Amino acid sequence: MTNEQKLKKLFSLLDEIDAYSRCLGKMNFDLECCAPVEGMEQAGADMAIIGKRLHSLTHSKTYVKLLTELYENSDGLTDVQKKGIEHLYERYYKNKNISAKLSYEMDCAFNKAYTDWLKAKNAKNFSLYRDSFASVIEYLKKAVSLRDEQKETVYDSLLDDFEKDGSIKQLDAFFGALKERIVPLMKKIAEEGKPIRSDFLSRPVSIPQQEAFSRYLLKLEGLRETALVLMTTEHPFTDHYGANDVRVTTHYYEENFISNIFSTMHEGGHAMFMQNEPKEQYDNHAADNMSNAMHECISRFYENIIGRSEEFIHFVMPKLRELSGDTFSDVSEREMYEAVNIASPGLIRMEADELSYCLHIMIRYEIEKLFMNGEITVDEIPALWNAKYKEYLGLDVPDDSVGCLQDVHWTGMFGYFPSYALGNAYGAQILNTMKKDFDVFGAIKEGDLGKIADWLTKNVFSIASLKTPDEWINAITGESLNVNYYLDYLEDKFSKIYFG
């Protein structure tokens, strides 16, 4: 059989595998967005059964033989096809020793963890999630222990899953650099920074008004409305089932309208990535293989570098006034800009300002590497969380719902959180390069986000699934990740706001 014939046969199997994967994704979307509480357990059980079929397809003798042979000899394949095979083989190699029985048990445990987490968060009671949390941790440890290739620690293995070649050593140095410059600036702002007006941030904005503004923002970002869905959930996320079916979620709070604004901008950034990878990569099962930090780079870019810029506030303020009536008639553009950039530590990561945000990530990173490596027990997590919020942000945590239960990630995605901080740093470095080609903030001031989308599509989205994180940022900017671009950006922005 020629490689061309092998590839055709493998792609036929992958078409079926992808169909089951999309079904699972859509079922999970339903679970998180609109399933009734009493139906969640059944939904999770159904997903686990579909997962059994998916496992059998990705571990079948035919699939494994074709994939392995093409990985070992890729003669005649295009570069995109080779990269697709490489990603598929790496995924298989990590999971090949997980039995169908273990895979099913893990799916059941993870699905149950979500429903238990939701109940515990609503009840503000960690003990209601404690057993599911411990179960998920143990299953992940077991899965990692079955891999042929072992990293230095369990957590190093998980970091590598989310960010290829990621490690504790790399992240300790990265977060150390952030802490060295962010903490003193936060302290200086607290002691010497000018007061910023914020009374209007808690003014009620109705949910229909917020939804209308969300749809306006997604359109402004450049998303194709006919390939997009907007819904609500407890913890906003974005998923996609091909470039033509992208689903964005947000959460509305009537007395905290900016929460939705920046959730929508953030999730819209993810959606931009999903809608704009090259068709060739989708056609050859090579798309959606970028690291999580690459993805978070774009979502954080739209949320903060664009969304919290003075130029963007200038452009969208008339629309915000139009949709909210007289709510902000006494608020100037400058006052709104300063208010959405107040550097004041808070309890909730998703609503944190740019300056303190990475400290929220650092807390999660420090805790999850401890419990995944067996250095603390699950029962110690709430108290340690509260202690670190007091140490890093000077805050007392009133209950578990705004403490260690606030993020959905700890229902199974350990090692993801550092991607947000890495993404921030990637975004500032990309901004520095983008500014060499055109007036970025001039385009934002005119509402011409299409110019930014075109640049990102050409220089960022087109190569993300074909390169490692280091290859990717080097190809875009000409150098490896350099955290100083991000730190310089923060110091310049917040110094002008508070001391300019």
C-alpha cells in the first residue's frame, strides 16, 4: 500500500473519529449551557458511553498501524499532512496504554466532577466537591504513570500536554520575573496612585442590553455571524466543531456590566483563532493543534490590549451609551477608560485587572503543582488558597465559591492555568512586532479591527498548528519568548494612568 493510499484510509477513519469528537463536544456544550440540573448526571453518563466508542476507534489495530507507519515514513506527504500525522501520533503515544475500561472510568469521573463542582460552588461548600476532586487527581496521576515517557514530575507531564516543552523549571523562572516587577508597581499604585472614579461600574445594565452589546463586540472583532453562536454559562468558554461552528459563551451580571464586556472580548478572541485557521489544515486533520498559551495569547490580546485600551473605549463608548440609555451619560471616555483599568486586587481571576491578573495565575500554579505532585492533600487546598490570596493580594476569602471553587478548570484541566500568563507575555511581544507594520492603536481608535485580524490571520493563525510554541513566537517576532515586552507594556500603561 502506498503512502497516498494509507493516508486516504487513515483520513477515512479520522472523519469518523472527528465526528464522534464533535458529538462529545456538543454534548458538553449542552451540559454546561442549557442542561437542566436533574439531567446533568444522565448527560455525563451518555458522554462517557460515546467516549468508549471514540476510544475504540483511536486504539484500533488498523488506526494504530496506519498512523505509526505514516509517522515513521512520511514520504510523499505535504508539510501540513506531516504535521497533522505528527500531532496525532504524539497524542496516541501519550495515551496508548490507557485501556478502554480506564478511559471510560475517567470520563465518568470527569463528567461527575463538573456537576459536583457546580453544586459545591452554588452551595459555597468545598466539601461537596472534595471526593470528586480527589478522584480526578488520582485518575490523572494514573494516566500519566502509564506513559512510556516520564517527565521529572507528574505536573511536568501535564504542563507539557498544554504547552509543549513546558516545565516547572521554565515556569518558576517566568513567574519569578513577573513577580519581581509587578508586585512593586502594585504597591506603588496603592500608596501613591491617584484616585480613580468607579461609582458607575455597579450601575445596573439589563441583560438584553448587555447581550446586544456582546453581539456588537463579536461582530466588531470580525467574527462570521453565520458560523457563530452566543450563549450563557456559569464559567464562560468557547468551543468549536470546525471553522464553521464556533460557540461563544458569557455570563451576565446586571450590576457588573464590564464583566460581560471583557468575557465576550476574551472568548471572541478564541473564536477568531478558531474561525481563521487555514482550510488546508482543517482538511488534513492538522488544525487546532496549537498550544493553549498560543490560544490564550489571542483571547487576552482582544480582551486587554485591544479591549482595555483608551482607543477602543473611545470607539465603543457611543454604542455603549446608545444601548444603555442614560446609564452613562455623565461618564467621560477617559473616566470609563481609567475605571476599566483600575489596578486593585480582587478575589475573582476572570474580573482581575491586567496588573494583578498574573498573580491570580501564580497562586493556582503554585497550588496545583503541589497537589498533583503529592506534596499536599486535597483537604489542604482551601486553606492554602486563602493563605496565598492573603499573601499575594492582601485579601481575605469569605467563602469557597469565590475561593478555590471559582474556576471550572479544576474539574480535570490541571496545568492549564500557566497558559493564561504565558499568553499575556506572547501577546505583548506580538504587539511590539505588529506595531512595526502599521499604527495598531490608530486602527483601534477608528474601529478598524479588520486590519488587526488580517495581520493575525497571516502571521499568527496560519502557522500556529504547524509549530512548537518556541518556533511559533520566533517565526512571528524573530526571537523566543521575552517577558520584558509584557512587563514594559504594563509599567508604561499603568504609570500613565496613575501617575501621568
